[in-house]
Amino acid sequence: AQSVTQLGSHVSVSEGALVLLRCNYSSSVPPYLFWYVQYPNQGLQLLLKYTTGATLVKGINGFEAEFKKSETSFHLTKPSAHMSDAAEYFCAVSEIAGTASKLTFGTGTRLQVTL
Amino acid sequence: AAGVIQSPRHLIKEKRETATLKCYPIPRHDTVYWYQQGPGQDPQFLISFYEKMQSDKGSIPDRFSAQQFSDYHSELNMSSLELGDSALYFCASSPPGSFTDTQYFGPGTRLTVL
């Protein structure tokens, strides 16, 4: 079975500072990886995904992530944090399940952005 | 753009009651997924349907059942509710295609069992 580990349940950065949220995966097959964001009392919104091809993936709101097979990592970054980035971020891996797929999520990282 | 619709958004039930959660996928999406997110937890996969047939089952209690109808909407039926069933229940849908397709999540139904 595939799994995802997110290091750091809480990350705090200053507005304008670099955001780095860590995600490592475990998979016996080439992984399909996702980052979702969840704002308070809202659903999960896709930030970006990696399936195949270019290992540096750009998403919405200025976020990007790089797939590094040698490090089994898919860390999420943003050069300059904004107050509106404060939310819970989930890394997820997709695996084939029956005739569809299913997502296995990490435990999430809560990003706090301070002035 | 149309999104996944879930109803109701909030539901309060007593222990041992039943609840039905509904999910309307994005038009032309043929696959529906249900996830449960407990307080402070990550979402856990419950069950999925592809073309109205159950595709896979996760950690879903026997007290829960679900189905996908001919119009592709799905319902999650929960009986003999327990306090531990209090959670946010997400539905997601994905379009026809490969297994790598993105799952688009609805806003969730917050179930509180008293």
C-alpha cells in the first residue's frame, strides 16, 4: 500500500517569507501525487498534481512542487507567503483501487502566516 | 464552472438514528468517492463508485451503505449512528479517463451525532 508522510503538523512563516511544506511518499509503483488545500470549514481544493513528465509542477496561487524520485519527496513551496495562504495543506498519493482510484492523504500541515 | 454539490451541508442527529448524505457530481463525471474526515484528522477513503457499480471499499463500517444512481448522483446511508461518526463527509468526483484524473471535492457535509 502507498503512504504519505508530512513532516511538521504546524508551520509558521512571516508574510513575504518562503513557504516550504514537506511531503515524502512510499510507493511500489510510479506515484501520482497531489497537494490539496483546505480553508476553515471548507472542502478540499486542488493546488497541483504530478502524474508523469516534468518533475517541477506549478499550481494555483503561486505554489509549486518538485517530484524527486531519489528522495521520494514532493515538497510544496511558494516564494513569498501571503496572509491568505493560511490554511491546512494535505499531500496525497493516488493508487488504483478497483475500477477507479483512491487517495491516501498525509496528516496535513497547518500553515500560519504572521505579519 | 459547476462543482460537486453535497447536501445537506450540516446535519445533527441523535445516537442510533439514521442519516442520508447526498452527492451530485460534476456533470459528465462518472466516478464518485466518499471520504470521512474526523476532527483534526486527514480524510479517510470510505467507498467509490464507477459507472454506478461499487469500485472499491475502504474503512467503511457495516452500518454504512452507499450507492450511485442512474443520474450518477450518490447517497451515503448511515444507520445506528454513534458519537464517533461525527465528522466531515466529503464527496469527490472524477471524469471518465485514466486513473490519474483529479478528484474534485465537494464542500462536505458536517455530521454531528449527539
